[in-house]
Amino acid sequence: MVRTVIAAGLFFGVVSAAWASIDSPLPHAHWTSILPPLVAIGLALILKEVVGSLLLGIYVGSLLLTPTEPGRALVRLATDFLQNALANPTHTSVVLFSLMLGGMVGILARSGAMAGIVRALGALSNTRRGGLLVSWAMGLFIFFDDYANTLLVGNTLRPYTDRLRISRAKLAYIVDSTAAPVASIAVISTWIGFEVGLIRDASVGLAGIGDAYALFLQAIPYRAYSIFTLILVASLAFWQRDIGPMLAVERATVAGNDPSRQADAISTVEAETPAGLNALAIALIPIGLVIVATFVGLYVSGRSALGHPAPLFEILGRADSSSVLLASSFLGVLSAALLAGTIGRVKVSEVSEGLIDGLRSMVPAMVILLLAWSLSDVTSRLGTAQFVIDSATGNLTPALLPAVLFVVSCATAFSTGTSWGAMAILIPIAIPLAHQLPLEAGSSAAVAHGVLLGGVGAVLAGATFGDHCSPISDTTILSSMASGCHHIDHVNTQIPYALISGAVALIFGYLPSGLGIPAWVGLIFGVAVLAILPRWFRASGQGTPPG
């Protein structure tokens, strides 16, 4: 009741403030542009209910864009924002890709093949510590795309971690905190072409910048948040200790009741299948096919788009990743159905039921994702990101520039729900600023270059940081869905760890880089801190689970 009253007060207060400002069309990047994400995120965290919170946030934005016409603003919510979000070809591909992978997992569950994965992983480790470390390693293995990583790792490992009494919230955290960080710093991934392209465009006309890919590679050690997040996930797994909401969820799970667990829409009734290698083959061949087909498809698509030989990173960057992921997931569904019917001898009717169960399991997350994209469209039209940038980047000094860019990038991704959007907005601003400001201040060449690299790394890593903290982020939503975790539980349990990684990155990464200190110095200290720090957290559950 108290939460409802607080939420109602927040909503009506924000609407009143917005109403007072819309007697005429608003200028772009007005202060009220932060109200839609403020309403959506604030209500979601207070009420622990995402769909209604997102709808109200979108309505506030629509109200700001449709002055003095609240009825029309309500209608535009469906006829404009939701429709545009679904009509976007990239968004449609993501929805279909997610549905196809869900269908594949549903078939594997019905065939009994998921039990084969659990048995195989159990042979690697049958303890909670081992299960956590295996999950972390799996997150590193699928490094070439964050969407593929999230959906494959979460869906594949869920039965395994359930057996070891690892909470769905912890699995969602591991999935979310390895997918984007590893894809963003891997020298071969769907992220790299996008990032290098942004750097190249922003560097045009700037003397002494050099090759964009070389600058990208040099900036990898300055991606402190991404690197430290990967270290923290492994450290938490090794020490088996937690803090905050995650500690409570993990302890409850070890005791036999996972409060973060969302009821699985996929049927738990499994058909009789051959044990051993046959059951494992039914599971691993479709999953392996999706991974191989995605990588090969990205290469073929990128090579076709370029029309000439080029470095691998450039080829992958030009690939139509949305179409490739959709095609590979469809191959995964077909192969799963074929193997279940032949090797597993599952009836056609049961294969169909498994497919439908899998598709159904994805629907709630797809609704949330559609609303998050609609809210992102609202913030784009209102200029929310530009308002955040304008409010935070005045009167900067070279020493503080990387740290400020890191915070601004985080705030932009957090409020808009998109790390790529934050990068696209900030890189064209950050590179000229980081290049020129040290020169005007009379900094040495070494310090100026450190500020430039720190600025690039700060924007790229800060966008991932904000994405991890945002309830309206697409990868955060997909991580919750793939792991079978209540979305707000995932957000609440992940934020403390994201803040720890962000604080360590700020202290040992971006503040020193503004002073020209080499990145490797801060990385050594930051890694040492995160490797040891969880030792002083509280134990969340150890040993081999019963049964």
C-alpha cells in the first residue's frame, strides 16, 4: 500500500510538472525530457511491475510531444510509438530471433535433451562454486554477439544452475554481466565494426588521430568497466559471497525457495529419450549449429556488403547481424525438431507442443522489450540524451574529462535504455573534445594521448555500465527472460555489483587516465581489488547442494 501511494504521488507529481510546461511546443532537450524515463524507471523499481510503469512513462513522453491534447497523446501511444517500435526491421528481427530460440529450447525440453546438458555439465562440476565458474566461462565463450550470448547461455544453463540451487537472479547477473562486456572488447564481434565506424567518423579532420581500428585497440585497456565487471563475476563465483538483495535471494535459493524464479512457460514434462551421447547430441547439435551459422553468416553477409577483401573486424561490422541471427535461430529450430523426432523418437505432436511452449515463454519479455523500444523512441524525440550531455559537460578540464564522459555515458544509456545509442550520441562529441582540450591546456603529448584513449574507453564502457543498471535496457530484459528470472529482481540484484565495478573503474581507470597515467597501472590495482573484495562479503551458500 505504501509503495502504491508513493508511486501514485510520483506519477501525478511528474505529470503535473509536465502539464505546467506544455502550454506550447517544447524546445528540443528541455529539462522535462528526463521525465518519461524517470517515471518508467522510478515506478518499476517502486512497484516491481514493469509493463504498467513503461506504459505510463511512454504516455508522459507522448503528452510532452502532444501539447494540450491528452486524449490524442494516449492514442499516439499505440498508433505511433508502439507501432513504430514493432515496424522497425531490426526490432522485428530481434523479436523473431528470440521467439525462435525460445521455440528451440522448448523442443529440447520436451525431448529430454536439456537433461543431457545438465548431466554433461554436472560431469564438469557438481558444486555451486564450479557451477558459477562454468556459467562465467560459458558467458566468455560466446563472445561474438551479446544477444546470442544472452539467449543461448541463459536458456542452456538454467536447468543446470537450478539443480545446483543457484538462483535465477544470479544466473541472470552472470549472463548480463558477461554478454555485453565480452562482446564489446573482443577483437572479433558484432560490436567492433559499429564502434570502429563511430571512431572513424568522429576522427575525420583531426590531426594525429591515426587509424580508427588502431585507436580502438589502444583504447581496450581503458574499457575499465567491462574488464572489471568480468573479473568481479569470476571473483564472486570463486568466493561464493554476495551482498544486498543478491545475498538474500541466494540464501533463500540454497534453502530451497528461489524468490527470483519466474514460473517456466516451457513444459517440464520430458519425453523418454536415449541416455548418454544421443540425448546430449540432440541438445548440442542445434546449439552448436546456431553458433557456427551465426559466425559464418556474419562473415558472408559482411563480405557481400563490402564487395572486396577486408580485415575480419570490418567484415563483421558491415554484416546484417539481425538477419543473420534470425536465420541461424531458424536453423536451430529445424535441427532441434529433426533430431528430436529421429534420434529422440519424440512424437510430432510433442515436438509441436514443445515449440509452442517455447514461443509462449518469450511473449512476456517481448512485450517489455517492445515497450522499452517505444520509450527509447520517446526519449530520442524529446532529446533526453542531449539534455544529459549539455547538463554535465560544461567547464571541463582535461584531468576530469574521461571520468565525466564515463558518468555522462552511463546516465545516457541508463535513461534511454540503449548502450549503442549512447555510444552513437557521445563518440562524435567525445573524440574531438578529448583531442582538443588537452592541447589547449598545454598538456604533454603523453598526457594528451592518455586523455584521448581514456575518453574513448570511458564512453564505450560507460554505455555498458548504464545499460546494466537500466530496467529498460534490451539486454537486461533479455537476460531476465533467458534466465527465467523476474525482471525487477534481476535489476535490483545486479545494480549493486554494477555500481561496484563502476566505482572501481572510475577510481582506478578514468581518474588516472585523465592525468596521463598508463591504463595498465590502474588495471593491475583494480583487478587486485575486485579479486579480493568479495572475500569480505557474506557467504551466500557453499558446497554441494543436496539431492
